[in-house]
Amino acid sequence: MPPPRLKRSNTASAAPASLEDGEIAINQADGKLYYRTVAGGVSTFTSTPTAHKSTHATGGSDALSAADIGALTQATADTRYVNVTGDTMTGGLAINAATPLSVTGGRTFLAADSEPYGLGVRYVSSGGAVYFGATDGTATPGVQISKAGGGALMSWTNAGAASIPGTLTVGGTAVVVSSDSRLSDARTPTSHAHGNISNAGAIGTTAQLPIITTTSGVLTTGAFGTTSGSFCQGNDGRLSDARTPLAHTQAASTITDFATEAAKYGPVTSVNGLTGAVTISAGTSISDGNKGDITVSGSGATWTINANAVITADIAGSAVTYAKIQNVSATDRLLGRSTAGAGVVEEIACTSAGRALLDDADAAAQRTTLGLGSIATQASNAVAVTGGTINGASIGATTASTGAFTSLTASSDVGIGVATGGTVRLNVYQNPTNQNGYVTHQVFAEPVSTSNGAHAHFAGYFLLRTDVAAGVTNSGAHRGCFVSSLRNNKATNNTDAGTLGFLRGAEIQYGHGAQNTSNTPTTTSVTGLHLGPQAGYGTITDMYDLYIAAPNLNLGTVGNHWALYQAGSAQKSYFAGRVGIGTTTPGSKLEVIPGGGQGINCLNNGGAGTVNYALMGQAAGTAAANTGVYVNAYGATSNYGVRIVNPPAAANSWAIYSDATAQSYFAGRVGIGTTAPAVQLDVVGAVRASTGILFGTDTATANTLSDYEEGTWTPTFTASTTNPTVTYAVETAASYTKIGRLVYATAFIQLSALSSSGAGDLRISGLPFAPLSSLATWHNAGAIGLCANWVASAPERVLTEPGTAYIALLRLGDVNFQTNTTARDSNVPASRLTSSSLIALTITYQT
């Protein structure tokens, strides 16, 4: 059935001619309500009874009796029943003053025996009784006796306390009750005196006198003075007179607890002017005044000189003899100091060899003792050695040219710093300790070219010519040069356990030095290490221009190990042939077969202000297809053609970034936030499209879904003239959904207090988006789900006004059933708000 519809009229006695199903009409002038009957007519609800026969009235020919309406039978003509069993009387009871209230047959007029409260009236043979409350002891409320004109004469509480609002008189004399204000009136006492104390509280008439009592204890004034019975004033000089006590003698025995009091001042620390003997008791000591040089024992028997008490100035010259000097610890000792710096005299051991030199008369005798010949007297730059063996002497240690061998010929093995072992023709050995820049073996050449030509120079030249006879197999290794730099490789005296900064097997420096800044030499080509492989006659199975053997890392620990390491970022590497990593048969310029793990890891940590490329590929040409980067992955449980791991999540950081307008093609499914895409594009999370979304094959701009939003908004009551002042119990339960230009909003508002209802048309402000302003008229797109606690009439419709971010609250327009016209909906005024008004609504509008 259609929803109910209300019609109105303000014309008195007007009635609708007809009503449709579900319509009702109200005449607000005379309060009549009309409805449509089953037969299609119009009828009215009314509280006024229709006309009835006057004969039913009391005294009429067919008057209604008490029995006709279910009342008790009237006992006498003067008896009126106002209550019967099962009925409830509400309102007041009026009794005609001309007809007294009577009780007959002992009946209780107002039940008191069976009801918990009320006025009980009982008539029995022993006499009547009037009581308040129930006879069964049920607690009753207060009872009050009132006068005829109104107002209480006397009242009792249910605890029996009586209260009289007027004056209670006993025997003609008014009784003062506890609430009488006179009982708490602080009245000024009448003038009177207490002995010498006057009504004003004074004693006598002279100021600044002390108060004393007489022999009978009465207060009176006294006097200041120095005689007996007088008072001493605060400024009396006797109170601050520091008088010297008179000389007297006081025996210690008459002093109470003399020993305890004397002990409080501690032991005697100094005594002056003594002429007799002083006895020091056990447990005490004596010092030597203020010098602190002597320590005396408790009994005084031992006096000890303190350390550092006697200084050099206190000892007389030659006062200390040899006998007073400390004894040496053994023979062959000299007194002196072997420890660096000044300090205490120390014993220095003197051997027999030292004594042999000490007792020589001169240097010549000492050379004889040492067995030195003329070599000890030769100049250092002109030492001649004839015959014998030079063992352990440096030749040319200070000046390179002095002592140098101009020509050295050896017919056998030569050992420098070490005995030859018979297997090495030239064996050079040195064991430098804590030396910087020490060179054990140096080959030094300074070739000079002063004319044009092809001058070849070798600072060092190693030539290995191997000859293996036919039919002979030699499995050994022939090396043109062997360099070994190993730590912890000595068989004996090996204490290698410290830390070394650098260890290099071979170091080659080449190019131009910088000793003379004015020279600008030119070199066509510089090669740090030049390898010239040759394959003449014969067969070579494998030729390695540079071979790096597998390292032996079984026992130690290596932090970083590189087979090749290029430290300079500006250096280039050039390979004319193919390079294989993990393969000995590369099929392309660079072929990497890792055999597991990472194949190629490109890491570019460039500086600020540069564009860094970890991997850059480019394919250009006139081929049928150019592929900048071609990757493939297959054969594993999880295969990734391209995998980008842990890119930073900071601003301007992208896992994949294309700065070209070229197209991107994916034949398979694409998952964002999911590893199992179920459709061509499967996104777990939000999707943003700056210009909108098109569906299907549609390309029309007008059909683009440009926006989708969900959020909350805060609705508030406002008004066209003055906003109301309210407190919200619920205000935040509002949400919205925006799809394109269509906004669907919900709200629920409930007040908990109303300070001011404001003025003007009531509104709800705070819409998340303003309605479209291009609409010419208001448009209704809302509904009220719940509305309660409003003055007179609540809002019935909600609308949005073009270009304004608020919701208008309206009352439906009246339908005049006389003219069958509908008035325009009217705005709900702000005055309809109450302190508990609530409204729940939904509204849909365009932006």
C-alpha cells in the first residue's frame, strides 16, 4: 500500500470531499481528523458523543441504574458510591457541603484495613475510630491535616515526627521551637563589669602596666622596677650584663659527674711551662711540637726519627764515612746508574773483561788487550784488508760507491747473507728487523739515450731456455721467473703472528715519475705487464696468457678475495676476443654461466650530481628486431625473467621506470602486490588513475570514471541567521562515498545539550563536497530514516541547494483538501531544536 499522506486545513468546520487510500486529513482549526472508510466515504474521529435520548438521564423515564453500568446498588437516596471493587478512581473527589460524609453499617468508606495508605473510618460498638495509614503496620507516607481554604495545619512524617507551620501555644503562652532564629541571634550583652575588668575589657586607666593578682586572686595592675614584687622590662640592662664571676675555688668532688664532663673536652694535646717530670700514661703519645720529626711510643720509651725528617742541609760536611754507606751486594760492582735519567744510585756489574780494560794504562794497551791491529787506527773511508776473511762487515753501507765491487766473478755458488746450499747459484738473504724501505735484492739501471736509435734496455733480464730430449717426458714445471711472498712459511724460528699492512707477490710501477717538474717526456705506449705468447713449431695443448690458480683457503680465513682487482675508476679494460665467465667456450663477446647463484651483479655507487647506470644496454641497427636487454629464466621451481630486489622506498625511487612514451606489452598476467594474479591485471591495494578509468572498448572522455573516494565528514547544525549553540552526543557517525560526480552521504546527529537554538532556517553543514552549482533549482535526493525529540513537528525531507555545502531541513507542504493544491515545502526553523533532538539521514547529490 502507498505510504500515509497527510492533508491539512486551517479553515474551521471544513471537511475533505474525498480521500484516497492511505490519506488522512486534519482540520487544525477545530481539531478534527478525517479518514477514508472501506466504502470510500469520508469519516471523522471525534470525542464528542452523538445525541442520545434524554430519557436516559437521571429522573428520566428509562434512566440508567447503577447496575446498568456495573456499579453497586444504592443503599439510600443520600448514598453515593465513588468506588467499587475492581475500579480505580483518579482525580479529586468533591463532596457537596450540604450533604455530609456518612458511614453506614460499619463500612469503610476509604479502605484503610486492606489498603496500605489512606484515611480509615471505622464504626464499632465500642466507639468510632479515625486513623491514618494501615492497621497492619505497613509503613505509610506522611500525614497532613489541612484547613478548608488550603494550607497545612499540622503534618506527621511516617516516623511520627510532627510539624506545625504556625505558632504553638501552651496555656496561652507561645512555645519557642528549635528553628526559632532568636536562639542563634548573637546579641550584644548589656553593660556590666567583672571585678576590676570594665565592660570594655579594661583594668585600670594607666597604659603599659603589667597585670598581677591580689591575694584573693583578683586581677589588677602592677609596676616595673628593681624591688621585690616588681617586673623587669625587656630593655632592662641587667638582662644583657656579661659580669665576670668572682674568684673562687671549686672542689672536683663537688662537681656533679666531673669525670664524664671533663672527658667531653678530649685528651690534653699541649702543655706549656712545665718544670717537673711528665708521666705519659699507657695508650697515649707525645709529639715534638709543630715539627713532626719524631714519633714517640705510647710509653715514651722509644723515640723514632720520621722519614725525610733529616735533609742534606742538616748533615755536616764529611760527617758520613765509608763505613756508614750501605754495603754492596757482591764483588765486581760499580756504583752508578744504568737506568735512563737521574735517580737513585744503582749497582752496575763489572766483568773480568771489563776489569782488564780498566787497568790498562792507555788506548794502545787496550787495543792489545782486545787483539786489534792496525785496522783500529785506519780512517773509516780508507780501510785496507789484506788476507783473511771478511765476516759480518758491511761494504759501502753509508756511501754506495765506497766499497762497491767493480767486477765480481764467482766460479761457484755465491751466497749473500746466507751460506750457499749447492742448488742456488746466487742466494741472497737478509733478515731485517724493524727496518723501513729495506731492499734485500735490488737490480738498478739508469739507461740514457743521447742519440736516435732503437735502444732496448733491461733493468732485469731472465732467460729460461728449456731443452727436453726427444722421447723424454718431464712432468715438472719450468718457470722463467718465480716470485713467492708468503708469511708463516719459515720452518724454524717462526714467530709470525702479528698484523701486516700490505703483502704483494710482485709490484710493478711504470709510466712517468714526477721528480723534475720542468721535464715533459713523451712515451708512445706504456705497458705495465706485457705478455707475448708465441706458438712456433710443435703442439701446445692449453695456452694461458694469464692463469690464476685456485687459491688454497683450507686453513686460514680471507675476508675479501679478488682474482683481478682494478682500483682506478677511470681505467678501461679492452678485450678484442670473447670473454667467458664460468665457461671456457664463450659463444658471444661476454658469456656468463654462473652454475648457480648470481650471474652478473652490477652495482654503481656514483657520486652526487651524476646519472648512474648499474647496467646499460642498447641495440641499434637495421635488423628485423632490436632488443636492448634480452633475458630468460626457466628450469627452476621459481623462474624470474627480471627480478628487482629491495629498491629503496624513498621518494623518487622506482623499481621500473620508463621515461619514453613507447608502449609496454605483457602477454601474461600482471600481479601488483600478489604473486598469483587471477586476471590480466590483479592489484592488491589501491589503484590511482589521474584522468579516470574507461571500461570495455569505450574511449569517450565523457564516459571516464574520474574519481572514487570513501571517507567521513562531520555534520553540524547551523542556521541561516544565527547558528545554534549545542553539545553533540553523537556527531561523527557520518560517512560518504563519491563515485565520479555522484556523492552518497549518510549522517547521524544527536544532541545532549542546547544552549541556544539560534535563528533562521535550520541546516546541516559540513558536506564533504559542494553540490553542483549549475543546477537551476533545488533537487531532492535524500531520505530521513529516524527523527525524534523536536518541538511541535520534526523535519520530513532533506534537500541540497546548488553550490552550497549544506543540507536544508524541510517540512512537507500542506495539501489543501478544499482546493486540492499542495503548498511549497517549508524550511524547519532553528527554534524546533531541543536538547535531545536526533536525526538520521542519507542524501545523494551531484558535484
